[in-house]
Amino acid sequence: MPIPRIRLAVRDWDHLVPLLTGRAGARGAALEIETRDITPDVLAEPVLDGGETSFSRYALARAAGDDRLVGLPVFLMRGFRQRCVLVRRDSPLTSPADLAGATVGLTGWPDSGNTWTRALLRAEGVDLAGVQWRIGPLAAGETGKDRVGARPLPGNVRVADRPLADGLADGTFDAIFTPFMPPEMFAAGGRFRHLIADYRAAETAYFGRTGFVPGIHLLALRREVVDRHPGLPEALQDAFEESKRTWLERRRLLADTTPWLLDELETQARIFGPDWMPYGTEANAAMTAAFCEELHEQGIAPRPIKAEELFG
């Protein structure tokens, strides 16, 4: 029987380099992996067998009975959200609790990352219904993303009339949520700063409380592909695990790609142990359950979602 050729689309995460170069591979399958600038819509591209997928959009689809995609507990994008709230440099705001009653711009309403960020406000006692939310791109000219989602928006959520960075700078917004930083965050004297000044300490404390780094995007396959090749999900999880492990080994050896990467890797191992981004259902059970709870509590999901609904 010929080996199936499986075509996947992902963003070019560092930990996928061994798969892209052929140093890692999938047992019993030939992988064709292409990289994208934005997260692909697997169902909209018939040529794709699978790819990187929004955790929230996948969870919402499964909860609605749409099982055209089979998600794997392989979270290609993970990240803390404490760093993702920006304010003006002269703003008096310093914590999520300060955003009660504020006007906040964000890059998408049902987005996984923004769901996790809103959870930080809920944990501080902020009533999300009392915040005026405005949805839009970080900068002018950004296209190719569904920022609103399929469900009607709550009354306090509207589409912004300007890019988020512009609205933050001119005082339209008190704060903005963004997973990716505007260029001026990497230059001296920029107009913006992080709401939480020592976000690294806040994120370390968050990990101490929860035991996980939030999952943002996962790997998903078309249902018909899994039906034809039932062993493929396990083979792919093993392949992506091998890629991640190989990447980390190489980075520890070739750490001179940034001035202080070695220190970062040593600190990471002390705080998180051997693997800060584990794959597998059991390893992600607590994180998945917490995310499903947030989707419902924030009104994104119309009913509670059980974690076990998502993988299988």
C-alpha cells in the first residue's frame, strides 16, 4: 500500500524547523508542510489535509456539532497573555483590575488569545460586560482574518473605526489586547508600554497557580483524512514531538542565535521543567478544561463544553 502524502499548512514556528528540513518525520506518511503568514483555514482549502487551527474556533465548532476537523492535542502556539495588554506610556493603569469600565481595543472577539487575556480580568473581579470592547486590526492594512466570529456580538462589543495602535495613541482606547507587538515596542521612546510592567513575574506566578502555559493554536486534520488513515493522528503527534525535542536540543547546542538565549533556556528549564509545551490529551487536560470554562463564562460558547468533547 503506498504511503499517504499529507499536506499541512502552519506558521513558521521555530520548533517546526526539524519537520520542515526533514530532520524529523511522520511514521508511515510523507509530509508536505507549507508555511503561512497567517493561520490557515483548513476547511476553506480543499488541497489541505490539515494544519494549524485556532483553539477557540475549533472548540466552538465541535461544541456546535461540527466534527469536520479532528483536533490533535498538539498546541503549536502557546503563550502567556499578561504581556499582551498595552497602554500608553503615560497611562496611570498598571493592572488588569484597572480596566474595569475601560474602553479596550482587541484584535478579535472569539480569539483564543483574547479569551485567555479576558480571563485575567475576570480573575481580578472585572465585569467584562462593563468594559467597552472595540475590535479591529493592530495596524492599518492587515487583512485575511475573521475578527468577529459567527455569533452575534454582545451589546458592549463593536467593530472599531480605526486600527488599535492609532486608537491607543490618540486616547480612543484606554488599553489594547494584541498577541503581536507593534514595532515601536522594540525601540526606545515608544508611545506604549505593557500594562503589567513585570509581566515575566506575573506569568511565572500564573504558571505556579495553574501548571500550564495557555494553548492558542492546535494541529487539526480533516475528518475524512483520519477516517482513511486512522493511525495518522498518533503518527503526527509523535512527529511533532520529535521535531520539538530536536529543536530544543539544537537550540541548547547552538545558543548563540541571540545574545542571552542560553540564559533563557536555563531559566526556562528551572521554572517549567523539561517541557513547557507538552503534547497529549492528559498533559493538557487542565489547560483544556480551563479554556472551555472561559469560553462559556465569557459568553463565547452558548453552552458548557466538556474537555473530552474536543479530542476524539
